[in-house]
Amino acid sequence: MKPTLERYAIDFNPVGDLDQDVASFLTLHHNGSTLEHTIKVKNEAKKIAELYDGSLVDKSIKAALLHDISNVVPISKMLEFANQLQIDIMEEEWKYARSVHQKLSEIMAKEIFGITDIEVLNAIRSHTTHKANASMTDKILFVADKISWELPGTHPYLAEMRKQVYDFKIDQAILLYLDVIWEQRDKLKLVHPWLIEAREELILKTNIRSGAENEK
């Protein structure tokens, strides 16, 4: 294990059951709010995976359980921590420390929890921003994370996302969310380059699909 991570593994004794291990890890680090969110995302990811591709249930559950594991690191320390771990930090990510938490979670899933499945690790790595050329596991974790949020106020786009996901329109649900972020771009500290690339790809796919349907 990389020395930088050892401080977070002290007194953590995994038993080999990922549900229990994640709960123990987050409890050890007094992060009950992340544990509560994680359980909701896991349950949502399981249902979505069962709907789209039953063979991805295990991968989706693992990715969901570990996607926010880096929340044990204080936000003010995330960039420093990522730098110590030699994570590639994009120029844009230096503007907003929490933007690297998805990459930190990937490394912690690998180093602390022994995850070697590249598809699971990739899904964790892009669960906040999404990315172009996404796998179905990427998509499942991304939407499960978003529609599991319980945000203050009214957010009708989340209800619409959920509807689209369960109507077998997962790409449309993702694009809906990315459009919401894009519309707020002038108010946000960062619109991640991966999000921009993912949005442009989905817009292109949507236009191609619409064109093909119009030709029928």
C-alpha cells in the first residue's frame, strides 16, 4: 500500500465482505453521511443494473459501494493528497479541490480494498463528471449517484432523470443532467473537461438518432 494511504488503513480490519468493509471503514472515519448515501446509491445501482444487464449487477454494486470512499479525506487536503499519490491532476481540477475525489476514490478502492476490476475502477473514476466512450457500468453508477441525492429545494430534473432511466433511456437521462450543469456553467467553480466531452458526444448521438428516425 502506498505510504500516503496507510494513515487511513490504521485500525481498519476488512473481513472480505465489501458491504461490511465499506461500512466499517466509513464508520471508523466518522463519516455516517457518506455511508447513508452510499447505501442508497448501491441499492439504486443494483436495480438499474438488473434492468439493463444482469451481468453487471456485481460490478455496479462494487462501484457504488466505493465511489465516495475518499470522503474520509478533508476537502482542503484532497489536492495535496492526490498530488502525493501521483494522480494526474488536470489544470482545471486545481481550481476546485473536490473535483479530484473521484480519482482519489479509485486509488483507495484499489489500494485499500483490493479492487482490480478495471471496469469497476473506471466507473468510480468518472462517477461525478461522466466521460465520453462510457461503459454501461459507468452509466449505471453515474445515474444511480445522481438520482439518489436528497437535495434541499425542488429539483424536477432528478425526477425526470429517474423516469428516463426506468424507461430504458439512460443516455437521455445522463444528457439531461449534463445539460443542467452546462446551463449553470457561469455560476460554477468548475465544469470538468470530461463532462464537456461526454455532453458533446451524447448530443452528437442524439442528433444522429433523430436524423435516422426522421428518414424512416
